Amino acid sequence: MAGMTNPAPTRGYTATKDNLQSRLRRIEGQVRGIERMVDEDRYCIDILTQISAIQAALDKVALGLMDGHARHCMHEGAQEGRADEMASELMAAVGRLMKRG
């Protein structure tokens, strides 16, 4: 059927997508703020403090995404007989988040 598009799939974050996008825009603004701080030769510790705040904000976004994934995506996967696969995928993602630094 020409001209018809498939609807976007429902993801674990679909219900909170507006909130997620708002948080990401706020984080993007914080990153631009750090760039300005560097341009203005601001004190190193002040810049590091802002980087820490961004990391905390990203962690909060990641936690929300994991929550949505566990409640929605993994539930669907379990109904399809893919519970172990979905659990392994989530744990690998958690492992990658914990390794940074």
C-alpha cells in the first residue's frame, strides 16, 4: 500500500517520551554551557562540577530507560518466550553503564 507508513513501535519509554526529550534537551544545554566555560577559560573545578552534574543527569535518564525496558520490553519478550535473552541484553547494558570511567 503506497503512502502508508507503519506506526512507530511502542517502546518502554513511549509513555514518558516527552519527559525524556525534555531531560535530554536540558542535558544538551548543560553540555553547551561547558563549552562556553572552556571558551571563557573558567576554573577547572567549576567545569568538572558541571561535568559531574551532566553525568548524574545522564544516569537518571539511563535508569528511567532501564525501568521502562524492564517493565515493558522485557515483559513483552517474556510473553514471546525470550525472557532469558531479554534479561541477558539488559544485564549487558547495565554492565556497560557501570564500566565507564
